[in-house]
Amino acid sequence: MRNSFAKKITEMAQKDSSIILIVGDLGFGVLDDFANKLPNQYINAGVTEQSMMSMAAGLASQGFRPFVYSIANFPIFRCFEQIRNDVSYMGNPVTIVAVGAGLSYGNLGYSHHAIEDIAAIRSLTGFEIYAPCDGSEVEVSLELIIASSKPSYLRLGKGGEKEISNETLSILNIESANINNHGSILFTGSIGSRVLEAKELLVAKGVTPQVISCHSLNDTSIQKLIRAVGNFPIMVVEEHSKIGGLGSWIIESADEMDMQLKVSRIDLRNHSISKLGDQSFLLDEAGVTAENISAKFLNLVGR
Amino acid sequence: MSKKSIDIARNSRISALKMVNSAKAAHIGSSLSCIDILSVLYSGVADIRKPVESRDFVIVSKGHAAAGTYSVLATSGHMNLELLDTYGTNGSELGGHVTHSKNDLITLSTGSLGHGLPYGIGIALSKKRKSFDGRVFILMSDGECDEGTTWESALLAHQFKLDNLFVIIDRNGIQSLSSTEDTLQLEPLAEKWNAFNWEVETIDGHSHPQIENAFKSSRGPKCIIANTTKGKGVSFMEGSVLWHYRPPSDTELDAALKEVGGNQNEK
């Protein structure tokens, strides 16, 4: 996803001089091509996350489209007030790009994990959130970001994710999809590969859920999603805290829409910050496995 | 220009005192401290009404000086004077800290210290990248120099060679609970900014000619340390921590207005 981002943003910035890429002294080797081709649209702001975010807001106020790129926790939590006051409240179209969604940087320790990020950004006014599952969805997300004039948050994995979006339905065109009564599994990000493994287990048992990648998150897209799939059982799988992520969003939106959902959730509620290991190990330890997804889904649909 | 800015400053002191009395609001000392600086800027030294290609920007990063800021904006003709009467009332568009709402001339809502400088760097950098003229003026409090973003930004502004950026530090020596030096020693403040490769000029922050003169030239990002008196113009407020918070009673307002050359019945 990192490389897809780098390639696509370089192409877009070559056509659109308002795009500025601001990095927080991170991205070694990943963004070199952008920096070399577009030196006037590239800024390394050093290790100044807070000032970097306010500066990006100032640039956005003058018509630039700044993309602030850093590792998961840094461009969110280190500078949350700057995002709130200078980006969100001032309505400046800054795009925060966080690489290392969820437990991507597992071995680096919990300083570098991002498992409360969607909750934090979602609580702000006017933000659109993008959590793609692979390179193709990164490209779609970037096009949507530039077409919008709102602040946005692009949540990227680390790198090396498999292309899986061709095997999933997209939240973007869910209204026109044929929805069956077996129910749906909704997810954000690269956890989708585990969801697809779970789907195989389910298909072997004669259950064929819709698997829907929810990469474009805002109140409108969530409401459309609920209207499309909310009459059948829903399972939400996410590499995020149980608080404030996709699962919360769906339940809260359904409440606002006065709809009763049959919903089950798998997230990082059983993740222990004292455990260290790579992403795959940590997800296994937290019980976010294909087997558990499959078993819980069967339970949800009464099989 | 000075005659005009001196009139603006006098009228603004009168307005600000009336506003905090009526709203029972805090921070009059902070407003009186920087009204001269703002009056010079908004009297036309900062040209905030030109087209974007050449206009100046002013950011009041010490957002608690809201009564002073709104007063200067209104008395210098940039904002409707009648709006001042709404200060502190329900439904007002004038926040207790500088709030950007319908007035585009307020560049940034502030109130949390340490935001104005990096935001202003973004605007100054935008001007550079677009080859636009115009300057960015950022009024900061001295207590604001405690903030980490102040020094992050000091590094950034020099790195980007922003000779269109002016920081004015309202050096009244008093922060929320005590003197700046008893809280976290700032001195030698000029040397600190100098060590960050900024041009530094120290002036009397109540002398309009000195303020105006300090904006005339710069060799890079420029930090103007404006020595001021908190509560300037009202003897019993001057140099006092108490008036960081206390709104004047009606009696105190009368006494204060006499000192700044107004009376309560004067609009």
C-alpha cells in the first residue's frame, strides 16, 4: 500500500501543482521518486509533528492540498489538537496519511501501533476517512480525496499487502450489488485477507456471506451500507479498538436510522499491549483469525 | 500613520474595557498589553484587504487577547463596531478567544497557544511557493514561548528562509500565574531567537513609531521582542497578574476609562 500510495500521489502531483507532500522525517526509500521529480512539492518537516500539522493547515488555507505523511501514531495522536483546531474546525483540506494501520508495525512496540486512530479522527467534524485494503483501493481513495474539499484521513497498511479487492464488494457501490440473505462480513483494511480465508471456510459449510471492503468511511457511506445489508446478519471485522471504529460507527448509525441490526463484532478487544510480535502473531493472539471469524459468523446466522 | 494608530489604540482601550466589564470576561491585562501593536498593524501597516497575491495576514496567536483584537479590528474599520456590544453574550460571533467566524480578516481561530506561528509559516510558505508578495504577522505572548511548537516552528521558518514572516512577542513578562521568569525563565530571550537564526529586534511595544519601524525591513524570519506593560494605560492594572483574570467592576471601569481618555457614556 505504501508503494501504491507513493506511485499514485507522484502521478497526481505531476498534474496538480497544488499537491504538496509533507513528511515527518519518515518514508526512507518510499518517497524518493516524488522528492526527486517534484522537489518544489515535497517538504521534509523534520520531527515536528505538531508544527507540521498546523503548517499543513496554513498551506491548505491558501489553496494547497497538503498530504502529511508519517507513521501511524505520529500524525494523529502527537498532534491531535492541531488536527482539531487548525484542520477540522478551520475546514482546511489537509490529508493525513498514516502508514502502519492497526498492528502493522507489531514488532516495533505499541508506541507505533494505531488501534484508536479511526475513533479519534471520526470524532472530529468534517473528516472523511479512507482505510483501503490493497493498492487498488489506495488509488481509488486518493482520487476521492482530491475530488473532495474536506479534510481527510488515509489509513494505510505497511506494505506488501495482497491485492484482494477484486474478491470483495466495495462500500462505494454497495447499493447496486446483489445482496443475499446469508449475511455480510464488513471490514476495513488489510485484515480483509483473513476475512476472505474465513469466507472460504464458510463456503465449505454452505454459507456464502458478502464480504464488503469498507474503505471509504463517512456518515453517508455508512448509512447507504446499512440500508443495503442491514436486513440480514452483519459481522464487522476490524484491526482497531472496539471503541469508535467501523463496528461502533455501524451500530451508532443504525440507532440514528432507527434500524435494529443483527450484528456481531471481531476487533482488538482481546489484544494485550504487553504482547510483542509481528502483525500476524498479534492478530492470532487477539483472536482475530479466520477460524474465529468463521465460527462467530456461523453462530450469528444460527448455523 | 502613527496619529491614526494612536487614535485606534485609545478607542480600542476604551472599547476593550467596556467589553470585559459588560461580559465579565478575563484577560483585559493581556489585551491592553498588545493593543498598541495591533493598532499599528490594523491601521494599514498590515494591508489585509489587498488581493491574495499581495495581501498581508495577521494572526493573533495569543487568542486570549480577544477583547483587544476585536476592538482594534472594529475601531480601525475592519469590523462592524456594533458587533463589539455582543461580546460575551449568547449567540455572539465573537468568542472569548479570537474566533474566526464570518470575518475573513481573522485568519485563524486561536485560544490554544502555539498554533499561530506554525499556521502562519504555512501561509508564508504558500506565498513563497506561489511567488506572492505580502507578509505574515504573528502576535504571540511571551508565555507562549513555553510551548514546544514555538521552537519547532523557529527551526522551520529559518529552514524555509521565510523573510516574509514577522513574529511579534508581547513581552509583558507576566503569564497566567506569575512572572515569566519565575515560571520558566525565558531570558535571554533575544539570544534564543538569535540562536535559531532569526533576525531579532527589541523595541518599546507601546511606541507606535518603533513598532511601525520594526516592520520595515527583515533579513529572514524576524522576531520583534516588544517590551510591554501588562494592563498598559490603567495604573491599577499595570504589571498585575490579577488582571489576567479579573473583569473590572462598574466603579473600576469608570476609573479605568478616565485613565485611557474615555468615559462610560461615550460610545
